[in-house]
Amino acid sequence: MDYTYSDVAKMIDHSLLNPTLTRDDLEAGCGVALAYGTASVCTMPFYLKRCAGAA
């Protein structure tokens, strides 16, 4: 079976778990995940609302 770039991206979890993550980094990371269509974004619980608002 041949996978396209988009097929592979849909199987990837995008991680934003760096303890020094800034709000700008979070928003940029969420933008990357949206642009590539990743399966999910893993983030710290206190960033969840902000990350969900980026969608």
C-alpha cells in the first residue's frame, strides 16, 4: 500500500510538551498541527483551552 504525505500526517501526534513552552510557541505549534492535519496535539492540561481555541 502506498501512503501519501497527508495519510502519514493523520497518524502523527504532534507534541507540545516542552516545560519552557511559551504562548507564542504553543500557538505556532497548534498552527503547524492544523496545517499538516496531524491526528492530535499533546499539550499540558493548563494549555488545553488555549490550544482548543486555535482550531
